[in-house]
Amino acid sequence: MSETCSPRKILALRAEGVPIVDVRSPGEFSRAHLLGAYSLPLFSNEERAAVGTLYAQEGRDAAVELGLEYVGGKMRSLVQEAKTLAGEDGRIGVYCARGGMRSEAVAWLLSIAGLSVYRMEGGYRAYHQEMMQEPLQYALIVLGGATGCGKTEVLSELACLGQQVVDLERLARHRGSVFGGHPDRPQPSGEEFLNLLGEAFLPLDPKRPVWVEGESEMIGHCALTPGFWQRMQSAPFVEYSTPREARVERIVAEYGVLGKEALLHAFGVIRKRLGAERFTQAREAVEAGDLHTAASLALVYYDKAYAKCSQTGSWQHPVWCYFPTEDNPKMAAQAIIARLEYLQ
């Protein structure tokens, strides 16, 4: 049995535990894919390139013949691997780039082999488009505040209190600043980040607002879509901050683990905006292991950047400003919820 179905149906099948296989080339899969999909390539990277070149030079028929030549010796292994994934249930989802010949061929082969095959209409491209649109269905509340005030921790506490939260920095694997990369955890591709973002919204209730952290359009090298960024800019904005001393301590705790070379490189990136004198002071502080002084100097730059960023859209007029005298994310989350309930 072979059935063509929508990306939503494929996602529903995935939720039931049905394996989904991506029959694109390994290179296509590595750039971005449906979350949780298995790579079961019909062509290698080189084979795909050769078929594409022949299609451009000699047309469809010649390309199809070459493709059949490549696939002929792989049919048994493709079926065996698919059956292993499908298990006793016997169901499997299949997609290619645009829902064309590759997924059609594999769906036919696997159905002949006795599996129940669900082929995704429109392929990966249709899934990616849906993931870009999904976050636009939700009302947002933006939590903003100066660098080091613990916004991520407050969002985590809001989630513990039953609020809907999407952690943009976790999805991007980046803390949103020049110091914010994870040396051992490279960022996803921009395309995969948007898939992860869409997937993060899927289990949420569109009738309730979703909290996100105030970010720029770029989180490291991951870009928010213009539509989502505009929704953030027009969303209710809650501004939060803590005393400067607490912010310095948090920055030292979070970024001090990066190591001297990484810190010096990061300060080098903001050298012009920091100013020659402050850059020299920061460099000397890092060399001497005085991370508190270095963090305090970094805040000079980041506070200016935040002040500029907060003068756009609804962020110019926060629905509430909360600047407690102590650094307690749990208490902050409780206070923010109580205040917003009062305003409603």
C-alpha cells in the first residue's frame, strides 16, 4: 500500500512512532531535514550531481536511465533497511526534496515489498514551508532586558509555572552575543533552525500566548524570518533587569568557561565599538584572569547595544518594567505572571 499525504499527516504518523525516511542525498539531509527522520538516500552526493548534470545537458529520459542504473544494485539494501526501521508495524513515511520521482520510486519499491508507505506530498520543501509558517499562528509576549540579567532563567521558571515558552537561544545553540557560541555545539544551519523553531511551536496551544526572549533578527548565524521578527517587534514587551553586580557575576559564570583565547577573540570582534582604551583594559583583564573587570567592560558595549535595540516597535513602550533589587529568577517569574494577570 502506498498513500500520498500532507506534511501534517506525516508529522502525526511520526508522533505515533512511525519511522520517516529521507531519500535525498546525504548532503541534502545534512543541511536540514524533518526532525527525527532517517537518512535512506536513493543516490549518493556524486550520483545526484551526475543525474542533475545529465538532465540539464540531455534531458529527462537520459537522466532517468542513469538514475535507474545507479539504483538497480541498491534495491535489496533499501528494502532491507526500510523493513528494519518499520519493524512489525510495517508502516513507514517517505519524502524527497519536492515530492517527485525519488520518493515516488522508493514508495513504489517499498510498497511492492509489503510495507505500508506514506509519501509526503511536496516533499521536504512543503514541510519546511509549514515550519516557517507555524510560529506565525501564535500570539507572543517578549521578555527583554540587559545582557546578564538572567532572562533565560526567568523563561525557564515561567515554563515551570505553566506558561508556554520557546527558548530561541537553545534552538539556535547560541546565547545571542559575540560571546554566545558553544565551542562544542555548533549551530544548526539557518534552514534547520527554522525547522526547529516551527517544531517547537507544534505542541503548543495557539489560543494561549507564547513567551520568547527579546533577540535581534540574527542569533549567531541563525536568522529569524521577517514575519516572526515583525511579530516579536509588535508583541507585548516586559522589560526585566537585575543589579549590575549580579549581571557581572552571571556573565563571569556563563562565559568564563570559554577560555582565554575565545574571550580575547570575542573582545576583538567588538574592539571598534568598545573603544581603544576599554578594549586594551579588557584584553589586559582577560590576560590577567580578572574576568569580573572584563565582564564589566563588556557590559558597556552591550548596554549601549540594548538601549538602541529597545527603541524599536512595541519595545519602546513596555507593558511592565520589573527591576528587582535581588537576582532571583523564580521570584521574578512569579511577579511577572501576577502583574500580567492584574493588567488583564
